[in-house]
Amino acid sequence: MMDGMMGMGWMMVLWVLIGLAVLALLILGIIWLVRSLTDRSSDAPQIEDPAQRELRRHYAAGEIDQDEYQQRLDDLRRR
């Protein structure tokens, strides 16, 4: 009679563990879904700063060298 009860106990523990695993997977799935639906900022086009665009144009035209470009770009990013 004792062996029958021990077998039932292990089965109950097994089912509880399986239930907890399914619940954890469900929660992780919901978290992943919410994050994937709300993380659209990386897909959105970036609004370009007009000052940086103008600086890039001067650099591309050869009006300023790389050092000056980098220094001015750093200054613009600090603002």
C-alpha cells in the first residue's frame, strides 16, 4: 500500500513541474510578443539633423578635412 502512494506522489510532482514549465513558457512568449510589437523604433527612419547633413556635404565636397569633420561632428553631438 505504501508503494502505491509513493508512485502517486511522484506523478503529482511530475505534473506540477510540467505545469510550471508550461506556465513559464507562456509568460516568456507573452513577454517576447510584447517586446517585438513595441520595439519599432529601430525600424523607423531616423530624422537627420540638418547641421550634420550640411557638415557631411562640406566633407564630401572636400572643403574640410577628416580631422575638422570629426571635431565638428563631435561638437554637434554634444549639443
